[in-house]
Amino acid sequence: MTGSEVPHAFRLAYVPGVTPAKWVRIWNERLPDVPLALAQVSSAEVFGVLRSGDADAGFVRLPVDRTDLSAIPLYTETTVVVVPKDHVVAAAEEVTTEDLADEVVWQPLDDTLDWEKLPGQPAIERPATTADAIELVAAGVGVLVVPQSLARLHHRKDLTYRPVSDAPTSRVALSWPQAEPTPDLVEEFIGIVRGRTVNSTRGRPQTPPQPKAKRKAPEKATGTGKGGGARRGTGAASGKAAGKNPRGGSGGSGGSGGAKGGKGGKPRRRP
């Protein structure tokens, strides 16, 4: 394969917390000749990456501006509160935002939750990132409410998390730049994410239907038409020659023909 024949890589961006391994594995099984390049991008930057063409598609968190981007919602994450293991919240199976009323609740600048009103006590500042907020919680200062995937991503042995039943949730979606028609590789990845089987033809360029071979017209049966009449005549003549041997003719077949003529038949009995 020459350099000009190397297929274009499919570039997939994803925000922290999303694990695209399952879809990447299916891609590699179905399109082994098309490399898939992964790039983790912050939630604040991922839409710019898609708009600039630096990624063909990306796993993002809703909402998505639909004026120039398309999106397919995939799933909704559970929201949890991250606390030290010896925190009182750790003794509960699930909490509400009211249970956090006396806590300093950090809201990092890359927060992905759409709060109408942040619970707990106001913090003196906003950490730059979720990772920075995790460090503050580990130091015993405040708590952090995040999607569960981010709590797992920043897991520490000295921290734990519990679901918050009435907190806003985060929805993950697959997004890509709007285009008509949608590029083939993007359609292929959409099919994988939506669970289409390998035999599905949707999104793939289909082979145009081939014209059916025309059946040859059956040849005219021998003996029809003018030509057939001539053939019948010839057959009749030969039949006469074979069945009734003219007088003076020769041949064994002529003998049998003579019997039908009368004189060559059996002799008559005398009365």
C-alpha cells in the first residue's frame, strides 16, 4: 500500500470521565484498515475542537449548540458527592442536597452540572479544575458534587462518594459537525454507537443494483412458419418413399411398403 492509499484516520475526541474503549474495540474489529485516533479534551474546549475540524466526532456533555453541531444523547450519569472516607456522609447509602447544607461545596471552573442554586456554604474561590477540587476535598476542606464517572476518574484511596438523589445530572452525547451529507466514517461510528450490526447497510455506500441479464427469446420451434412448411413437405416425401415403394424399387423397406399396395400381400384363399 502506497502512502497515498493510506486511509484517513478517524479522529475521536472525548471529555474526561467518558470511557470510549467499547466503541473503539468494535471500530477496530470492523474497520481494521482505518486507524482511530483518540484525544481527551476538556468539556470547555471540546466543541471548539469539533468546529475547527480537529476531530471528526466527540463524546461530549449536553447541552450542545445545535446550530452547527449534531448530537445523539447516549446516557445519563448518576451524580455523586465526593467526601473523605471518615466523613459522616460516608455512612449513608444516598444523600440529598439538604444533607450538604452545612458543607462547603466546591464548584470548579470546569463543572459540568447545571445548577440553579449550588447547595451548601459558599466557597471563597472556585478551583480551576475538578482535579484541583479533589485535592481540596482530600485535604479535608469541603466536598465536591460531580458526575460519577469523574469521581471514578479522580479516585483516591482516602476518598469515597455517595449518590445525591436530587442533584442535577449530566448527559453524555456523541456530537459531530453538521454536514450534508454526513461523512462516511462518521456514519460508520454513529452506527457502532447506536448498536447497528455489522450487516447493516445504513450509513454505508451501497453497491448500485446491477441490471438483470435479459433472457434470450426462445428459438422458434422447427416446423413453424414458412420454413417449417418446407420441412414438413420434405418429411412427407421421404415418408412416402419409405412407406410405399414404387414398382421396380429396391430395398427392404420397399418390401413392406409393397404389402400395403395389395399385390405384394398375402394370397387370397380359394373358396
